[in-house]
Amino acid sequence: MFEGFIDERIGVGEVQLRVRHAGRGLPVLLIHGHPRTGSTWHRVAPQLVRAGHTVVCPDMRGYGRSGKAALRPDHSQQSKRAVAGDMVRLMAALGHSRFAVVGHDRGCYVALRLALDHPDVVSRLVVMDGVPISEALARCDATFARDWYHWFFFAQPGKPERAIGADPDAWYDSVRPDTMGAENYREVRDAIHDEATVRAMLEDYRAGLGVDRDHEEADRRAGRTVRCPTLLLWSTRDDMEALYGDPLAVWRPWAPDLRGEPIESGHHVAEENPDALAQALRRFLVDAAA
């Protein structure tokens, strides 16, 4: 994976981040979701480099081989605001004061927080397979509670760690080499077998139901919205439309300069349909720069 990329660890204050980066041109930060690492982008990132971009693929704090922050009672050490701050400092360390951001799954919440908290830094925003946490919770019904029960289970103290630790491979049964690629599979499997990483990933969800929701609700009360061009992508074989109808309608109050499209794929689109995703990203980055 990532032939020609630099693979290093960079300190961003509270933690060190494992990051892979390469290329020249408009910088693009790719932020993974749960339980993945930056390796999820291994089929997309080289295509963006070839298209003339600088591409940065970190493991978020707590995930993969990045550092784990000390736990706090309110779980704010894993808040999207804390992770977004890491990303700003990481990109500054790499020489990028302004850049495009792409976030998938849990990474889309970090990407949104980046755009809201650091509007002068984010030039373009791409959010994938998610809606703002506060919007998901406001629309929570029996279907959401059944299919997304893990949001609420992960928020419980102690028990999720024990359940996952008993058999990580069974819990994360979608982590398979046939769709992910062998090296990506090994990297993610190592992560889900690491107790500290599992705990940090659970803290991500615990922050989501608390401080992250509070931050979003404060944004809405203050009338803060995303100021840059925004692209929403969703996977056709995921459940975005089943849960929300038109996902663009959910996002439009948050991002007035919004466009979007579905991609034929299951949830992990960067692994399952990387060519279509890379094409959509290239098209948006060129259009937004014009």
C-alpha cells in the first residue's frame, strides 16, 4: 500500500499521529471512519496524487497507530473538536495552511467540525455516509435504534470493551481481506485487537452522544454554517436514504453551498468502489477551484 508515500509519526500536541502523505498541488486531507485507519484510502489516495494533489492520510487520535489521549470524565479527549484540532496542527506541520477535507463515517463528523471551527483553513469539504450527529439523534426512531444500536451500546461504561475484547474478529465481522485488500486488512485487524485502540474508538462514540452533540447544537443556535463548497457522497447499498429520505435536505441547513450524489457501493466505498469515489472527488475539487 501507499507506494511512494512518506509514512511517519508527527506530534500535534497531546498525541502523535501516524500519517502517510505524498504528492504536489492542492492539499487534500482524507479522514477515515470506524474501525478503519488511514489505510482505508489506499486505493483512492494514489489516484488523487496522480491527479495532481498532495494527499494526507492520518490515523485519527486513538485509532490505528496514532497516540491515545488520557481519558477524561466527559470523553472530550476524543471529541470531534479535539480531533479536528489535531488535523489543523498536522497539516500545518506538513506546510499546509489551507486544504480540502474529506471525511467518511466517523471521519465525516471530524471534517464537519474542522469546517465549522476553522473556516479559514478548510477550502472544500466532502462528507461521506453520514449526517451531523445531532441530526441523526433528533431523527432517531425504532429503525435507527435497531440498526444503529451500537451508538448506544458503545456509550455504556465497561461492557462494550469486554464484549469486543472477547472476540474482536467476530464483533468486527466486516473486516475481511477479500474486500479490503490484504495489507489494509492486517492493519485494521491489528487495531481491533489492541485494547487501547478499542477503548479510544468507544470513547469516540461516547463523545458523540455528549460533547459532540452539544457542540453541534451550539452551532445551530449561533447560526454557524459551513462557508466553503461542500460535497455529500453516500453509498447506494448503505442506509442513508432509508433513514433520512433525501440526505441532501438534512445537510443543506449546515452547508448552504452544497451538492451531492450517490455512489454504487456498500458502506466502505473507498475500498469497494475506489475508482468512482476518486472520480467524484477529482471532479469536485476541480469545480470548486474554478
